Amino acid sequence: MPAYDNMPAMELYQPVQVEDALSLASRLADRGWLLGGGQDTYGWIKDRAKRPEALIDLNGIESMRGIRETGDGIEIGALATLTEISSNPMIRERYELLAKAAAAVASPQIRNVGTIAGNVSQDVRCWYYRRGLDCYRAGGNLCYADTPEGQNREHALFNASRCVAVTPSDTGPALVALEAQMVINRDGGQRVVSAEDFFVGPAINITRTTVMEPGEILTAVRIPAKWANAEYFYEKVADRNVWDFALVSMAAVMRTEGGNIQESRLVCGAVECTPRRLHSVEQAIQGRPRNQATADMVAGMASAGAQPLTHNHYKMPLMDNLVQRVLTA
């Protein structure tokens, strides 16, 4: 049996300029591993489930830190920690939804180190996959969770497509609700992708959870002014209040006029591999008051079309009840 009490040997690069990091990422491609807070990284490597040849430590790149006001909102450096985001006065005042989502991640110790880029980029948490079994996501031909004997209490209700794991990101649903833009750099270029398009499901790419390609680095997250000071709702339902992943979460933003909802975005977490927009609910509540009557009108709409597994039927009423809370809180 191999020894798992120490880290495997690998090269370490510590660039201080984005350009140097991009050059390294481009040259190493799949052989390199981008390192920020490291909260997900070290478990993978220590357990030998991932075997990169080199780590590219981004922590020395000051331009990827900080939270800045822009002409149309704010820009958050990819290395901003979750604690910095949850405690930042500007975010707390204008974009409280994101502050609440960041504050819901894991524990204070993890939030002090974990970054916004890491939280949205982390891989799925299915224990079969994490333990090194040859499931579909790992290149095999079976989903161990999607079997009669599988342990799938935390898994997906929608759009499974071979892999039934869900997104573990707490900040992802909030960023999708806020119409955030993800700034992705590569050697010689840059692209900006909406948060809604940043996350991808297994039907598109079963080996990755985002649109990020080898050689690319997420350098910043932009939040537009459109939803500043809107009405917000965020709730995360988990087995424990700290150090746990969501069973179901809900992030919502709304604009009301004359007591009626003019525009809204409701996004559910932990029910599929990507944050799930509740388009049908958004359309149904437009122009209606935020009250119990509206909540009753859309009862059951959020979970419509769900395909529950053996042990996760409970997520359907959780989704529906969170929509009720959005409209009556």
C-alpha cells in the first residue's frame, strides 16, 4: 500500500505577475494545478486522487486581490477571500446577497483562506468520485451513486446525464442571481463569461464543472450595478450550521414597484451540477405582489420536472418551501 502521510513530489512555481502565471499555465496545461486558498487542492493531492506535475501558486499576484468599485458596479479579485467578501462594507451595503453566501461557506478558518475563485471552481463532492472509484466523471463507465444501493442523499434532482453530483459552491447561486461576469485570462487573450454560463453540467463536459480550459485563469469577478441595493434573499439548508455543504440553497434578487415584483432572479443550489435558475417561477411572479397569495400560486413549481434518486426526494419540498420563503420573508 502506498503511504498517504506526505505530499507527493512535484514542482512549485510562485509567479508574482499574471502574465507569468498565464505563461506557466499555458505551457503546463493539464499537467499544472492552479493554487489559491488550497482548501480543495491539498485533499486531492494528499489522497493521490489527482496527480499534477506542478503547482502554480497564485498567491503572490497582488493584482488578483482586492475589491474595487468600477464605473458599473464592483470588481472582486479572484484571490479575495470569502471572509473579505462577507465583511467588505461595500458588498454588505450594496450586494448583501453575496456577503451572506460567502459567510455561509464552511467555517471561519476556511473562509479566512478560501477564495472566491476557488469556491466557484471546486470540483464536485461525490464521495465515490473523491475516493478514486472509476465512475463516469473519473473516466469509467458507471455512476456508483445512481444505483439502487447507491448513497445519493446529497445528489442531483435535475440534468444528471450519467453523473448525479451537484455543485458544491455556496457563492455560485448568488453570483448567477446577481448577473456576475467572470473574467477569464489566457496567454495572449481574455474572455468575459456570465456566471450563468460559467458553470457547466455533465452533458456538456463530464470532466469539468466550469467552462475553464487548461491554460486559463479566472482573474476577477465583476458584479454589475443593476442589482445594487435590490431586495435579497439567501438561505442555505445543511445538516450542520457550519463546516457543511448545502443540501439545498436559494439565492434571490428582486425589484419591486408599487408593491409588485417587476423583475427577479431565483437560483437554487445543490440540486444539479450547476446553479439552477427557476425561470418558470420568475415568469409567474412578475407583476405580482410579494405575499402569501403569490407564494401559494407557484407552489410546487420549483421542483416540477425533478427526477429524484433513491434517497433525495426530500429535496423537492425543500426547493418549494424555499421559494415560499423568498416570497413571504
